Amino acid sequence: MIGPALRERALKAERAGRLSDETIADLDATGAFSIATPKEFGGFELPVTQLAEVITEVSKWDGSCGWVVWVGATTNWIPVGLDKRVIEEVCDQAWVGPRVSGTDHHPGTLGRARRVEDGWIVPGGTVAVCDQLPVDAVHEPRLHQRGKRT
């Protein structure tokens, strides 16, 4: 049971503004990030009621962990409709933590994305980013890998 460890690390994570790698690894080891992943891609494919139960239980110990599990687990279906190469890169890699990135971007203009070592920078507006994507792909039709509008 990792609940007590999540609670013990909660304040440090709050101050750091992120969950520790250890917490992500612990959550991953429980299978929490695979609860909504289709079975054919190695997940548990739980029904919505059970997803809610898992997320609620994690949240009882640390609300931030519950939020990360919710976002990480419920975005794992996104690659299913993409090219086979993307599905393989996302689902077949040994990867600790959430597999898919969720973003919410509401800029005043489209802006320009710029690739950086560990992701993308999208200037302007408000950007909220969760999780990580272990492939060199972006699921946003207005962004091109070189950061130019397409």
C-alpha cells in the first residue's frame, strides 16, 4: 500500500510544484496509469465506475497524486486513433509514468511552438501541461516539429 508514502511526500511535492520521480514510479508500479488503457495495448481497460474508485482512493492520500493519475490514466486512449507507429512508440516502450501528454492552450493568437530538449514551448496565452509523451510527436495540427505554423 503506497497511500502513507504519498501522504508523507505531499507537502514536499506541493512546495516543489511537482510529484517526485519516486512518487511517479510508485504510482506506475501499481498500474495506476494503465487503468484506462485498452487491454490490447497492455492496460486494464477498467469501466468508468472503477476508474473513479481508483482515482478517489489515490486522492484520499494526496489530491495532487489523484489528479495526476486521473490525467495520466484517462489520456492513454488518445494514441489509439493515431498512426500505428505512434501507438507502438507510446505503448511498447518501457516507460515509467503517464504515457501521453495532456495540454490545454488558450492563446490570444496561435503563437509559435519551439522544440526544446524535454518538450515544446508555446508562447502566449495560458498553457497547462501534464504528463510526458515518450515519442517525438505532437497531436496538434497547427504545430510542426520545427515550431512553425502549418
